Amino acid sequence: MDPTFLTANQIWWWIMTMSLAGGLLVYLYAPYWGVRRVPGPVTVPLIGHIHLLAKYGPDVFSVLAKHYGPIFRFHMGRQPLIIIADAELCREVGIKKFKDIPNRSIPSPISASPLHQKGLFFTRDSRWSTMRNTIVSVYQPSHLAGLVPMMQAFIESATSSLESPSTKDNQEITFSNLSLKLATDVIGKAAFGVDFGLSGAAKSAASQEDSTKRKSGDEVSDFINQHTYSTTQLKMDLSGSLSIIMGQLVPFLQEPFWQVLKRVPGTIDWKVEQTNRKLSERLNEIVAKRIKDGSSWARSKDFLSLILRAREESSSKIHQTIFSPDYVSAVTYEHLLAGSATTSFTLSAVVYLVSGHPEVEKKMLEEIDGFRPRELIPTASDLQTKFPYLDKVVKEAMRFYTVSPLVARETSRRVEVGGYILPKGTWVWLAPGVLAKDPKNFPEPEKFKPERFDPNGEEEKRRHPYALIPFGIGPRACIGQKFSLQEIKLSLIHLYRRYVFRHAPSMEKPLELQYGIVLNFKHGVKLRVIHRI
Ligand code: HEM
């Protein structure tokens, strides 16, 4: 046979191979093509820019913003993100063009988890607005004000170990553990009406209005372990499960990988599946029981009861369908997810920063000590109006360590942003973490200076109104903002009436952070406790 001629079979294989290679190239480059005019670094096939995350850590977006300007491309594997690193452009995306960009993109760690997808965070369009309008009523100021005694009871409980006679000055504690237990207990009670009992002995006010019997210790810690595992596996870099990694690199392979690996005992995917299934079953049980018990939760003020009541009272069929039991479970669980790690991180960040800045600590103590009598628990209104310096300290800590440095959005139609036309389905991510370190709005951004928020100061007057957006922006901004600030300020007042803190010798310098679904402390916040009284 003449070797220069190919057989029909060989030609067929050649065409197939070329078509597959061409198809794969189109698949890998299609999302890039629509946004190719937006500037960005050169992409590495398959991994995109993920290696830059490893190189620069959480600062990667500030580094890229300096180089490429206020709007640039960052590829998570095949998926381009259009990063918005400018306050005015954030206003454009989050508020002015909200109708064109109303939803969040669903990152691959979430796409395999219906539990995480059915909450408010990832629901879309009209389902989201109906859910949000109902849920928002739970955050009325009068309801939040009524939560102060419950929050205070958990704060006292969580900090009671610091007061024990055996506790000596200079005792070293991992404050971030204490604050996570506290925040999880508070949100567990507020969301489910269940006392998880992590913060120590449950105190009276927390237990009094408890319509649900306290669960046994084992059952609760099991639930919390599952919650922690499920949350910490939602990783954005390449350290998650194999199916999540595939989802980052070649998204269409995520589902088949997940379907296979979740059946293979010992793999992370299998463990995640087991955990999420148990978590969902547990949540569905709580919801089903609450629906069955009917009148017994009629006066309960927890989030789950309020949602169920709104659902019962609504004559609208749509309402009942939108709040089907699985969505009620998801949205209630989401509170635990969205409200515990974020609030706890912020509280720990404040205490860590104040411990290293005695001049800030002095002013804060003067203000807290000036609120009398000493035993008086501030009301919600006191918290909002009588602690202006504390407000500045919390704001500055949230600027210094922005717990959600990125806020995900997705275009619903073709839209122009910052001079670029973005096709429908483009992932547009706001970068509050970059804005917070922009010297245009925050001179000397690496200095911890609560005074920069002085309303009469030049810096505050000159600053763009959306330069600090740790809770996001526009109609989709954080629903729990007032809830968490109330809890954080109440905790700080309780703590600083009794103690001050210093960095423990075992605390690393500089502080190391790690990227998960939100920012976290790599080795915890370790402090020495000094009694004031
Ligand atoms: C310091 C504490 C917190 C921080 C920094 C924080 C931050 C955020 C951010 C940045 C967003 C995205 C906003 C956007 O897309 O514009 C968000 C959304 C959300 N947060 Fe928070 N959060 C905190 C506490 C809480 C708490 C305590 C809860 C629940 C009680 C909560 C529930 C939610 C929910 C449900 C959403 C989704 C809202 C929607 O899509 O309509 N968060 N949060």
C-alpha cells in the first residue's frame, strides 16, 4: 500500500481526533472569547490564573488591580471572572445596573450541593425577590431589639470560663475558637430556636423561650461537626475534593466525577456526600417537626418559626411553593453558614487589632466605661447611638480584614460595565477587599486608624460613599448586617468591661490568613487575657 495515502478508516480517526481537539479548545476558550477585550494577565491553559493565588495569597487582586486597573479578568481555571476593583464601578454593578446583574454566579464548590443552592444566596430572579421580601420582615428593628437578652445570655455563657477563680491573668486563649462557638450558638438560637450549647452552660434567658427541647450533647456536636466539615470543604483554590477541582478546571467533568466519586468510600467526595446528606436529613427533621407541632411554635421568635408562620398566613399559593420544606431548611441552614464564620471572624479581628494598639484600646475603654451603670446591658438603640468610637473601631477592623473580599454576581443579559460590553452569563465579581486597601480612599491603608471614620475629618468627607462595602451593596447586600453588628458590639462591651487582651507569645507575626468560602485565620487568634477588675 502507498504510505502517502490514508485509508478511509485513518481519515475518519483523524477527523474525529481533530473535531474532539477543536471542540475541547472551543469549550475551554468560549467563555474567554466574549470578555477578551477586558485586560488581564496571560492565562495558563486549564488552570487560568489559579497559580497567582498561590503566589500572592489573598493580596492577588490588589496586585492585579495596580497593574490592570479598576476592571480586569481573572480566570479560575476555564472560567473568567470580571473583577471590579473601583467604588464607582461597584455602585454601577450593584445598584445602577442591578436589573441586568441581579443574581450570583454559582461557583463549582456549590454546584454539587442542593443544600447550599436553595438558600437566599444562590436563588435567582423572582424566587429570590419573593424569598428576600418575606425574610426581610424578620430583620425589622423591633425584632432585632428583642434579641439583645438572648445574645447577652450567650455572651455571658461563652466568656464565663474567663471569670473562673482558676483563671489567672495572662492565661492564653484561642479567642477565635471562643468567638466561633459564641457566634454559632447565637445564630443557632436565632435561626432554629435550638440551643447548640457550644458556649458553655446555657443561661436562663437563652433557655426560657426555648420551645424546642435542648438536644443531647452528642447529637448537637455531631450536627456542628457536619456543618463545619461541609462548610470548610467549600474551597475556592485547588485544595478541595477531586470533583470540585475538576469543576474549576473542566466544569463539564465535575458532575460525572462527582457521581462516581461520591460512591467510592474514603474519597473526600464520598465524605462530603455523606455529611451533606446527614445534614439535610437533620434539617428536614427539624423543619418537619416544627410544621407538625403547629401551635407550639406560634409565639417563637426564631427565624424558622417566623418563616413557617409567614408561609401559613399567606393566602398565596406561590408563597407556599416558594417556601417548600426543602427551601425552608436551606434558607434556615444558610443563616448558620452565613452568620457564624463571618461574625466570629470580625469579632476576633477587632480584638486582635485592638490588642496591638493601646492608644485605640484606651479611647474605646473610656467610651465603654462612660456608659453607666456598669451592669446595665445596652439596648439596641444604645448600641446604635451611644458608642460612636466603638463603631469606628469595628468599621476599621472590617476594612483592615475584609472577611468577604469578593462578592459574586452574574449578568442576566448583555450589559456595558466600565466601558466593556459583557455578554449574558458573565461572572462579575466585586472586590470589597481591594477597595478597602485603596490609598485613594484610605490613605496609609496598612495602618489601623479608627479615626479615619471621624465624620468631621477630611478623609471621611473626601471618601467615595461605597469605598467600604464589607456587607456588599445594593438590593442583594447582606441581610444579616444589623444582626451581626448588634452581636459584635454587645460582645465587645461585655468583654472590655472586664478584660483587656494582648497578643500571646505563640501568636504568629504577621497574622496569617487563609481563603475558604470566606477569609479565616490560619492558626487562630491567640491572646493573653488580663482582668480589669
Ligand atoms: C460580619 C458579619 C457578616 C459579613 C461581613 C457578611 C457579608 C456578606 C456579604 C459580603 C454578602 C454578599 C452581599 C452582596 O452580594 O452584595 C452577604 C450576603 C448575605 N448574608 Fe451576610 N455577612 C455577615 C453576617 C451575616 C449574618 C449574621 C447573616 C444571617 C443572620 C447573614 C446572611 C446573609 C445572607 C442570607 C446573604 C444573601 C443575601 C441575598 O442574596 O439576598 N450574613 N453577607
